[in-house]
Amino acid sequence: MASSRQRGRPPHADVLTPGEWRIVEAVRHGMSNREIAARRGISLDAVKYHVANALQKLGLAGRRELRRWDGVARDTALSSQETRMGMELNMGPLGQIARRVKDIEAARRALL
């Protein structure tokens, strides 16, 4: 007798699966693959697999970009908050601007 139930994982409305989201959040909290595997009780290969899938789905080049990625899962409270930004940005006077330089004297001469 044939079953009408679909085989495999159910489709997700979000770009990442729940398992990928768990791994991505751990990466964004600065955890190594080994730490994630130990904490989640999964193999190191499973962590690497989820990281690689997330990078590919999100179009990111590597783990560093993944750490800075600011996406949120659709089923979280953050995703339901509307981001509002005014049309005009008002800034007061700047008190200081920092710039890293290797040669202080060369940087001073460049300002003159």
C-alpha cells in the first residue's frame, strides 16, 4: 500500500533549516567546529556540513563573513519586528575621527 506522506525532510519557509540555524548561531557566537560538535552532541563532520551548506545558501565566502552576517530566523521575535528608519539622518558635530596608520609622520604630511 502506497503512502501519501512525502518522504524526507519537510520544506522550510526559511532560507536555512532549523539545524543550520543552530550551527550558524553557534558560529556567530565565536564557537569553533569542535566546540559546536561537543556542545550539540553531533559529529565534527556534521558541523562542517551544516556550515558549508549555510555558506552556500547565503552566498558567503567563509566563516568570517558568516560571523558578521546579520540575518535572523523567520520564526524568531526579531524577524517580526519592523525596522524603521527615517528618511533624513541628522548628525551633530564630530568630535574625533580615528584612523589607523603605520607611519604617523607620513600621515601628518598627507594632511598638509
